[in-house]
Amino acid sequence: MSTFTAPKGTYDLLPPSSATFLAIRERLSAPARRAGYGYIETPVFEDVKLFSRGVGESTDIVSKEMYNLTTKGGDELALRPEGTASVLRAALQANLHKQGNLPVKLWYSGSYYRYERAQKGRYRQFAQVGAEAIGAEDPALDAELIILADDAFRSLGLSDYTLLLNSLGDKQCRPVYRAALIEFLAGLDLDEDTRRRAEINPLRVLDDKRESVQEQLVGAPMLRDFLCEDCKAYDEKVRELLTANGVAFVDDPKLVRGLDYYTRTTFEFVHNGLGAQSAIGGGGRYDGLSEMIGGPALPSVGWALGVDRTFLALEAEGVVLDLPPATSVYAVALGEEAKNVLFAKVVELRRAGVATDLAFGVKSIKNAMKSADRSGARFALIAGDRDLAEGVVQLKDMSTGEQSPVALDALVTTLKEKQL
């Protein structure tokens, strides 16, 4: 046994479950791709100030969970704890917002890093698929992204989840609410860290999961009661569009999520079978983030969906994705000459688009056929000296056991006709 193991809070992604993860990534991103979102990939580490400014100094992500590092040249970097700030930074750096149509629509997929208390559903390296629409303020855009996320989860066969929805107001109405909330929080019995968080961003206290804090928040002023007329109208339009397009939601006036940059629309998808780590995705509008990181005013909205949590949600609902087998044809050669011939046919089949494997290091036909069965292949190709002398290989249907000779020069055509 190796003396090394995966670091705490991480795990190895191995076959066959890795095929399900790839399928989850594909299906989570498919609705966004169909809606005109182009792929973007950013570095896994960035200037630490990108996250301290954008995500927020008061957040646990920045204050407790970021992996910070100092390079030999003295640069202060951080492994990315989330995707939005990096994507916006890349879009600004490349001047994508100046190249024509707004919004700039981007989607991404990758790993993110937070030093959290490791448990099932909460990892120190985790995978997300995200989508961002940069440079437009339109309730239809908020609704579009929420619908795309809902469609993504539905496409996987998930149903036991709830969409939580809230509005966080804007720079006009939030200061009035902030003052009322600070006054309310001042009368509570809070620890020093929580009081410090309340001074920087009091809305973050609403996101505190501890029962001792939540019990004291009963009767706290709700932002919804302080929304200005513009924010109310915006919020109502988002809800109207969701309802008209068959997306159910639940109002959650305490929903603020763990990032400081959100404004107006904020939302979260929670799965009912995952316990404490129930969020499988979420996002919202972040109209001021571009200015926070030194860019122009670019109202934007986006989301991130958790690949790891979605995998657990599928398990919780007992959903098994219908995935094609990794191998459709498995070749078994009886003898060195037959192996040379079948090796060439395997290459030819692969180039023709047929997923094909070959029994390597064969000791016996019995063991080779066991390998063919374990591969999940629909057909096995078997050839020995006698078959080659006749210019054929034996094609065996692994589900029925039926076997018949097929001419070598017709093998690729025959298998393609079987829709492999």
C-alpha cells in the first residue's frame, strides 16, 4: 500500500463514478451553452486582493478559508475560492465588454479551494460549473439564469430540491436597511467575531447557521420591507417571469449567501436529501463588483452549481444516469500474429468512432473473456490463427452469447451498422 493518501478534505475521482461526474459537468453546462454562453477558463490562483475586495473582508471565505501563498518574487496570491471574481477580472482584462453586444455571456467549469471543516458535501477542493452574464441590468436576464440552472438540475433527473429567492436591494435602499439592522443587532448577545462581522457587513449575520444566533434573529428587520420602488418592481418582474415559465420558488427573506458582492436578486437551490450541506447551487446579481475590483460600472448576474453536491443529490434520490459504456467492443487475440491483426483493427475502429479496447497481457482465453465481460462491451472480437487463415474474426454478442464470423475487411462497416 502507498504511504501517501489524498489530503484531508479532498478525494480522488476514479472510474466508474468519474464517468458520472463528467456527465454532471456536461449536463449542468448544456443549458447555458444553448443560451449563447461561451467557455472561459481562468488561473486557479489570483492576486489575493481580487477576492478580499470582491468577495468581502467580512466573509468566512476571505477571513478564514482562503489558501494564501507568497511566491518567491513576493507576490501575494490565493487559490481561487469561487469563480465569479476571476471570470469578471478576465473579462475586464480582455476588454470583452467593449467588443460589441452586452451582456457578455460566459460559462466555466473547474476546481475551487477553501480551508473548511471537512465533511461529506463540504470539501477543501470542490468542483463547480458556473455561468455569468456581464454588462446588463434586466430582470429577464436574472430569470434566464435561474431557469437555466433549474433546467440543468431537471435534465439530470433531480426533483427533490427547492429554489430559495430573495432580493438584497441596491445602493439606494440597502443603506437604510443596513442602519436598521445594525441597530437591531446591537441589542443582541453576540460573540466578538460576530460583532466585528456585523460592523463590516451586518447582512452576513443573517447567514450565520448557529442556532444560538438564529434564535436571536427572530423579529429582525427584513430587507424586503425596505426595498425601494425600483427594486420592488425589479424583484416582482423576476418572480413573474419564473412563474410564467414553470419554475417554482420559495421566498426566503434571510437569504444573503456567503459573498458580499450580491445586490438585488439572490437565489439558492437546496436539496432536501443532503442534510446540513444542502445547497447544490446558487447565485445572484452583483451590480457593483466590477467597480470594487477597479473596473467600470457593469451590472451583472450569475450562478455556480456544485458538481460534488449534485453527485450526492443524485445518490440521495436514487437517480442513476444512463451513460454509454466506456467500451463498446473488446478484442481478444489468440496468439501473437492474431494480436498484430486485431491491434490494427482496434486502431481502425477507434478512428471510425467506435469505443474499442484490446486484451493486453493475455494469459488465457478464459481470463481475457472475463476482462471483456467486466469492460461492459456489447461485443467481443475473437481471433486465432484459423480465423486469420479464413480472413475472418469471431463477433460475439456479450448479452446473448451468440457468435458468428465476420470478414476482416467488413468488420468496421458491420460494427458501424450496429450503431456503435
